[in-house]
Amino acid sequence: MPNWELRNCCHHDQVVFLVTIGVFTVVILALWRTFIITPFKLITVFLHEASHAIACKLTCGEFISKVLM
């Protein structure tokens, strides 16, 4: 039978990790449409699209161009 009680569920390090993720999430959502986050969003999009290009080359596909807007 499963134990649905949450007593003693998390160690100190796990609580710190979850709180850190929560704080980062709130900060990013609060600053999402500001100029502060824009460089990070551009880097993220570039790395994401670069991974598509790498996957294309690894599967013998043809990569024509990359345009970031």
C-alpha cells in the first residue's frame, strides 16, 4: 500500500533545490518581457536551432540556412 503522507519526504538539499527552482521561475516570469532576459532568450533560441542543424547533419540531411528573428 502506498504511503501518501509527506512527512520526512525531503532532505535539506532537496528542499533547497526546490526553493531555488521556484525562485528562479518567479524571477524569470517577472522579467520575461524586459531587456534583461532578451540576451538569454536569444542564446537559448540559437542553441536550440543549432541542435536542429547538428541533428540534420548527423542524419545526412542538408542544412541550407539559419535565420533568427
